[in-house]
Amino acid sequence: WLLGSSDYSARLAAAMGLPFSFADFFGNTSEHGPKIADLYRDSFQPSPYLSEPRINVTLQVICASTEEEANFIGASRNLNKILSTLGLLTEGLLPPEEAIEWPLDKNSKAYMEQSTKGYIQGNPNQVRDGILSSIERYGTSDIGIVTNCYYFKDRKKSYELVAKCLDITPV
């Protein structure tokens, strides 16, 4: 597998006849991601590894009982995104209780909203609809999920809710 988020990585995977995993979870890639997936498929050259294109897409997802709770949990990840862009170092994610109160100017808030708009976040119905929409947009059902949040219990609950809303039975 070749992991990437650009047309260069898609072309490289296609030229080498490798499966391609698109990193939609970066947050600012979902607008052009489906075009990159199509570019990979259209450029694919069979190889000893693979006879036809195979694509995986990994999504950034936070699922909680309510949309409000998901937004609260996601505050840690969203703040971390803007702080790293500004070159401010932290010791990892901040607790959402701190992240939600972090003073950001309007430009930073606007950038954060823009750079995280591809994330799938909300209650189980919203998350299911977002994942199904991504499956359709990318033309693949090979989906991975990344859930970045401060508390492990929230990450675990998110994965459990995603599995339930997609009717996935744990193995």
C-alpha cells in the first residue's frame, strides 16, 4: 500500500501497480480526494502485486451520542490543527474543556473551520450519512477511520457508535 494525499502519490501508486490509501483524514484533502482517486484508477498499471486498482480512503471521524457532544470532543483535535499550523507546539492534544475556551482570533477560527470541514463529526445518523457519502464520492467501500480526541473513552465510544450505526459486527 502507498499512503498519500496528493496527485503525486496517486500517480506513483498507479505507476507501480500498488494499492493506494488516500489520507482524507488530514482534513483539507476531501475536496480534491475523489478526483485523486479517479486519477489513480485511470492511471493504474497492472503489476506483479496487483492486477487492478485498489483504493482505500481513511476518514477523520468523531461520533458521539449528540452533535453537541461530538463538537465538544472534536475541539481538542481542531485546536491542535490550528496551533500546529501557527507553529505553536503543545505536548499533544489539550483536553476539550481547555480547547473549547482557547482564545482564537476570527482569522484563526475561519482557518480552523475551513481546514476541518472535511471531517465527519456528529451523532450516529450524521456520521453514518457522512461515511456513506464518502463511500459514494470515492467509489470504494474500503474505508478506514481515524478518531483523534483527547480522552480514550471518547475514542472507544466513537468507534462503537460508528460500528453500530453502520451495522458492523465486531469480530
